[in-house]
Amino acid sequence: MNLKVDFPEHLSEDCLSCIKGFFITDPKERLGCGKNGLAKLKSHPWFKSIDFELLENKQLKPPFIPTSKDKTSNKFFDQDCINSNVNDSNLLIENENFQQWS
């Protein structure tokens, strides 16, 4: 499948490279998959600012801490997504363009 995807112009080359890596159809070639997939993902330039050892040890300060004390709150989610019909998610599964995706 070859579809043209338009990305916002403000995305960096590292960001685009990462997104395109996730879009690779073949799971053996897809960013983060296959042999040494996690190591390749961690070494991708988009993630260069992340210290994965600190992250894994839960020692990184989160860049954003929600102010809500209500664990069921959805105030930080896009309201269009929250209000959309759940049945819409079946479109991906039934779409013949995605049959070869894992």
C-alpha cells in the first residue's frame, strides 16, 4: 500500500523519521520491532533527550502532571474523540488496505 501522507510542516526531521518508522508495513523492518527493535527505538534521534535508565527506574520528572484528583476524569482528552461513536473503530479492522499489517 502506498498512500501519500501529509505531515504538518512544523515537525522536525527526527520526528518525521520516527513516525515513518512506525508506519513501515513489514514488522521486521518497523521501528521498535524485530531483532534489537527496542534498542533501535531507544537510539532513534527523536528520543535522544530521554534517559531511558532514569525512565525505567521512574526517576524522571514528568513534563506534565494533571491537576485533576478524579482518576476517572477525561478533561485532558480531546472531546471530539471522547464523543465519537465507538463503532467507528471497526473501520480499521474491516478495511482491506490493512490486511497485511500486523
